[in-house]
Amino acid sequence: MGLDQYLSVKRYYSNTGFFGEKNTQVFENVVAAADMDKFTYKNNENFNSCHVEVQCCYWRKANHIHKWFVDNIQRGDDNCAQYYVSRDDLQELVNVCNAVIANPEKAEELLPSQSGFFFGSTEYDEWYLQDVRYTAERLTELLQIARSENEENGFVEFYYSSSW
């Protein structure tokens, strides 16, 4: 047992044609591959849609990263639910992580640890900094991908969740 944290990315698909032929084709392929096409409307009385969700980031007992999400995204409610995270929010977390990397002596002030049952160490040590570096690098990469994907294939959304 312990604190597990996930960032997922979701993309919306439909067969309406409003989002282009590629979006419609992907929708049809996804529901067929998932053997879900039998549940879709078979005529034009309504439209069908789906979301594809992929886990794109994972942390294990990175309680300082979790605390940031709880404080800034979940409004202090640490309830293991899934929460929408804007790209601006992710960029803010990258900025905080980069500030900690540049000034590790300010880690406790900028990105404090959170104690909790099974939440891991609260020390500001190499493990702490490893999680901070991973977060900054991975989120920077994901934001860059999302920017280019948004232009080509439609909007993606990010969601954070945890379990403990």
C-alpha cells in the first residue's frame, strides 16, 4: 500500500463529423476495437461519442507533488477522485519544480512535503529532488506534445487522480 498518483490525458471522439473526418474514423476504429460498436446508435437520430484516456504520468509516494495537486487543483479535498488539470496549472507546477531545482534550499517553502499514512518520506533529499526533476521534465514534454496535437488532431485534457 501507499500513495500512487496518476496524470491521464483524454481526447474526445465522435461520429458527428463536426471534428473532421479523421476524428470520425478514429471514433469508428476505437469503438470497433473495443467491441463497443454494438452499443452505438445505428441511424442518425443521435450521435455517438467516446473519450480515449491514457495514463501519461505516474508517481509513487511523491507526497510533495500530491500536496501541490491537493492544494492547487483539489481545493484541499484529498479524496482520491479524478480532477481536471488545465495546461496553465501544469505549467505552474513545472515552474515551481524548476524553482526548486534551481534553489533546493527553498524546497520546503516552494513545494513542501506532506506526511500521511503510507505517503513516504518527508525528507528533502535526493529522492525528493528526483521526483521534482521527473515532474518538470515529463510535464514539459507532455505540454509540448499537447500543443502540437491540439493543432493537428483536436483538443486533449489532463486529469489527476491518486490512491492511497
